[in-house]
Amino acid sequence: MINKIIKKIPELAKQAVLTAEENLKTESGKTKKSAAIGLVIKNLPVPIYLKGFLGAILSVFIDSAIEIAVAFMNMDKPSESEHEV
């Protein structure tokens, strides 16, 4: 069961980062990250009574998955210098 959850987290993190970015465009990165972590925990494929517990146990893994998702999202954005003529 735990392996299935761990494999699902990177996918959840990517979607959570996109959702947080879309919903909290003008908020700080810290606020967006906190929202993304909450979304990952909320969408873990486990019964609701296990979400908080597993979220705490897997917090380092979830945090890393969020950071990786943010890094990939930022790679897709064109840099400011690419727009200069």
C-alpha cells in the first residue's frame, strides 16, 4: 500500500503545484507551496482518517516532490531575457 502511495505523490505534486499557481497567482511562493502540500495530502489515495497521519510521515517526500514539480514548471516558462529584443 505505501509503495502505491509513494508512486502517486509526484503526480499529485505536479497537479497540486499547477492548481496552487492558478488559484494563488499573486500570493507568495511560501503560501503556494503550503497550499500545494495541502492538496497533495487531501488527494492521497487513502481513507480520510489516514491522510493526516500519512501526510506527516511522508512530509519530507511530499516536500521534495513539490520542489521538483516547481523546478520543472519553472523550466517550461520562458525567461525574461528571451522576450527582450
